[in-house]
Amino acid sequence: MIDLSGKTALVTGASRGIGAAIAARLDEAGARVLLNSRNEADIAAVAKNLTNDPGLYAADLGLPEAGTGLAERVVADVGGVDILVNNAGIAMRRTPDQLTEDDFNAVFNINVRGLLMLTLGFGDTFIDRGGASVINVSSVAGLIGPLGRVAYSGTKGAVDAMTRALAADWGRHGVRVNSVAPGLITTDIWKESRETVPGLIEEMAASISLRRWGASEDIADVVLFLASDLSSYVTGETIAIDGGLARVRGGGEPEYKAD
């Protein structure tokens, strides 16, 4: 069993879905979890189910200087964190002819700038502590070329590239930086479509090698591994958690039958 007792973790975008599931897993393993989202009432609801003195840090990481400001608040309050899970972000579906500069700025501000500046804000304390584990939540959209996701895919590709670069910069200090790339997960972003589009669930599952959608807990389990000493020799990696969607040609029906 993974034991994170004595560790402090900050999970951004922790009000629901993947972020809430990650917070719960880290709490179960004994970590003190600090929760972030834009709405304090939402993270307060998540905190009610946690047991290790959770902390609430409302902040909109899409705003200028918000990432740096959040890091400063946490350092002032608790001295820093041992585990940082950068989960906050927004999805965006825009075809090239629809994408505006305002759209581009909105998705890059939170998915890239907010994530990076928050992480850098902990840099000195990571080093002073003798190490840390940073886990960035990316997406299979950064690994493949989905339709109508040019800006969103760009942000996730940037997250994966920054993950590798920070792993290089901080590795000598014992700071590990990895990212996880969820595939089709049954979060709120898909709720309306799953309930209203006939055949959507089955059709999309058929494109996945494991033939099912993922759950938030599937992501949380891998994040827990990366947060723990079980992954002490893993850094600079992007782990696809997608049932094989990005890298395995296992969807649909076989193209031939064996003799």
C-alpha cells in the first residue's frame, strides 16, 4: 500500500471529476491535500470527504499572475508542497476557421501559462526540500491530431514539452516532473453528449483497444503512483491513460481473419 503520510500535496482543478478523484486518492494514502479551483464552495464540498486536514485555495489560474500568487500563498501558509498536481484547465473545440485570438488566449492562459507559473513558483521550495513530484495532467489531444482541437491540442503538447524540460532542469535536485494524458474519461465535459447522442458511448468505445471509456479513478491511480516513491526513477515521461487510444491500433473490427 502506498503511504504518503507526512506529505503535502496541492491539486489544482480539484472541484470535480479527475481533480476530485486525485485529491481523494492522495488523501487516502495519508497526504494532506490542498485543493484549488475558482470556486471555494465547490472545493469545500470535496474537502468534506477528506480526512487529513485539507486546505482550500480558491484562485482562477487563467488570470495574469494567478499561478505565481497561488504558489506564494501556499508557501506562506505551509512552507511548500511535496506533490503538485497541475490538473486545472479548460477544454476547447474550435475548427481552424472558428478559432479567434481571444479563444487562443483563453485556453493558453490557464492550460499553459497558469500551470507553468504556478510550478515555477514552488521551484525554490522544491529544491530546499530535497525533491518533489510534479504531475501535469495533459491529454491524448497532445499525442494525436483530433479534429477541431488545434488550440487545445497545442496547449497539451506544450504541457508535455514543458514536463520534459523541467525534468531536465530540476532532476539534479531530486525533483521529478511527469505528465499523464487521459483519453476518453466519463467526466462532466462528456455528460450531455453521452446522455443525448444516440450510440455515442458505444461508437467511441469501439475505437479504443480496451473497448471502454475510462473513469476519473483510472487517472487518479496513476497519479498516486507518480506521487509515490514507487516511481522514484521515473521523470520526464508522458503516460497515456487511454485504453490504448493514442498508440494502439486496436479499435474497430479486425481487418482480416486468421486461417
